[in-house]
Amino acid sequence: MRLLPFASLLTFLPALVIVAASCSSGQATLADNVPQPGTGGQAGDASAGNAGSGGAAANGGSAGSSAAGGQGGSAATGGQGGGAGSGGAAGQAGAGGSAGSTGGAAGTGGSSGASGTAGGAGTAGGAGAGGTQVDAGPGNPCKSDAECGGGTTCQIVPDAGNTQLELRCTPIAGANSTGTACTNNAQCRSGLCLGGYCSTPCSGPNDCSQAGTCQQQPVTIGGLTGSFDLCVVAPCANSKACDPGEVCSELHVSGTLVQAFCRQQQGAGSPLGSDCQAPGDCKSMLCSWYKTCSEVCSSDADCAAMTSGVCIDVSSIGTSYVQACAQGCAKVSECAPGKSCVISTDTKGDRHRFVCGPPGTAATGSDCSTINNCSSGLCLSNYVNGTLTDQICTEPCVTAADCHGGLTVCTNVSMTPPSGTGSQLISVCNHP
């Protein structure tokens, strides 16, 4: 069929209708046609483990006994000087032995006896063996859970005089670890629910879960207020919100809400923009539905590190969605072999965009009146004066030379944007 001039499209515009595959035999809307990935699991708790208990100190060695001093020599008969008294024997370990007694008494008419030899110093007692270090017990000061023993966590509590708040090792308060969603303090191991997620005191980012950052925050308990370094768990809109070495790529679904959180990049894996088949293929651990290593974004500017980077929906539930970087395209030849230029949704921009992704099984120009397996994900329904004439697989184009499958015309057709209000023009291939 021949398309009417654009000025006439307001009345006779060939409407672009997406006929998508579904689990049932019915037709689906465009939103269902855009593939969506499985969502990421909740960030694991990366807090340090508790230190083991130390042994008690060993007792010191006993001091040695002092040796008795030697007795002085007896006076010599016939006026000879008395012999020197023997020195005291060396004492055992401990205090030195006493000196020998004074010389013997003078004999009749003789000289005085020589002084006895001093006893040797006793050997010092050995030092007692040192015990191993003992963990901080309940009530001891702390900066993070790593400084508290088993059964306790580092918590914010009033001091003994109830005049200010301080950090002390305190018995575990609740069951939920840092980073887990909460509604009250009693649900958290740390006894602290901050911004809807369990928090804990920290001395650096390694004390927090992958979804948390260590930031100073005000805390009020009773009538007391203080500021402490705490693990703050909050959704991220891009990697700029994450700690160094982390990336915004952990997808978490809670009811009808899908959110993204920071996570540590893995050492192995490919960088942003690389082809992937599974999360482990990527440093970011986010292998998108369009099979590209990606990370969460809030605008195209967040995707500048990848070729032709654009920000599109990567996961959605109802009206809740998260966007991630993809390689944009305007025609199939701009994508790597094995990929096609496929339709996607940009809810934030209220538009559909083309990105490089896995192709469908039906080639451009094929009939898609019963099921849409089109390579680009687009099934074009042609109408003349309100009458449906055919439904064919199409693909995006810049000029007619970009078209395949016997389609020789590159023209603008109308689509309904994600909001369902108004219209959006896209350039696709059609037959004359």
C-alpha cells in the first residue's frame, strides 16, 4: 500500500499496533512486549563477624625463697684468728640470698676473725604466661559490631546518668540484619530502623551492607539526641550515589515497588556496555534484558561511558520502574552481529526508544497478524480509511536503504507513548 503524505496522517495515519507474544493466546500491549529481566535479590549484609572470646590471663610465677646467711667462724684456740664464715648459698628464684654473718669473735689474745662471704643473689622468678585478648562484653564501648562479642551488637543507648547517648555492646535486639526493610527499631539486630531499613553504627563502608553507606546521622532516643556514623541504606538513582568501588545495580522488589541499591563491583566480569548472558558476566552483576552489562541511571548523561548510551526501563511493576543504560540505535546496522535494533520503553521520558538487543525470530517483512515474534519487537498494522490491510514485522530506519525483507519505504508512523496519552512518531520500514 502507498502511505499518504504526512499532512494527511492526522486522519489516515497508518497506526503502529504492537501484537506481542504472551503465555495465553491473546494479544498483549507494548508494555508487555518489552522484555523485562528478573529482579535482583536483596543486598547481603556485609557487616564484619564478631570476634572470638579471649582466654583468661595466666598466674605469675611464685617468688623464690631467700637463703639463710652463713654463720661466722668460731674463734681459734690459742689466740689464732677465727676463720671466715661461709657465704650464704644462692637463694632459689625470687629474692637474693642474705649476706653471710659477720666474722667470728676474736680468740683470746688473737686477731678478730675475717668477715664471712656474702651470699649470692637469688634468681628472679619467671614471668607469668600472658592470656589471650578478651572481646568487649555487653556494656563495653564500641564503634561497630566488629568490636562486640557473640550475642551482642553495637547499639546507641543512653549513658549511665541518662544525660547523653553513646555506643555500647548490647544484647541483639531483633532478627533483621543491616539493609533489611523494617518498620520499627525492635525488628533490627541493632535496635535501629533508619529510613525504613535496619541500620547499625559503623567506622567505615566495610561495616555496612553493599546497599549501605557510612554517614553521620542524628538519632533521638527518648529526650536525648546525638550524631553517630551509621550505615544509611537508601535506594540509588545512579552510581554517583554509591561509595567508591560500588555501583548502582542491585534491583530489589518489595510488593509493587521496584528499587535499586548500591553493591560492590566484582573483580571478575566485563565492564559497562559489554555483551552478557548472566549476572556473573558483568562487573556490575546486572545483565539486562537486552543482554548488555548495565547499571542504573536517571538520564542519558549517566550512560556516557558506553557507546551511544541511553537510559531506558530495565524493570517495572505497575507504575514503579527502574532504568538502566543501554546502547541506543536508529537502525539494525548500528548493532553488533547477533543483535537487532529493538523497541524499548523510557517511562521517565514518556517515549519509546530503540536499543541494541536480542532479536525476535521473525524477520522484517514477515506476517505478524497472529503473533509478534518480530526481530525488532514491532508489528506494523497498516490501515486505509480505517480498514486494516495487513500486519507486518518492521524495523527502525533512517533511510530506505536501511530496510530489509522487501520493505523499501522508510516513513514516520504513530505510536502511543507509555503514558497512554498523545502520540509519538517513529521512523520504520514499510512497503509501498
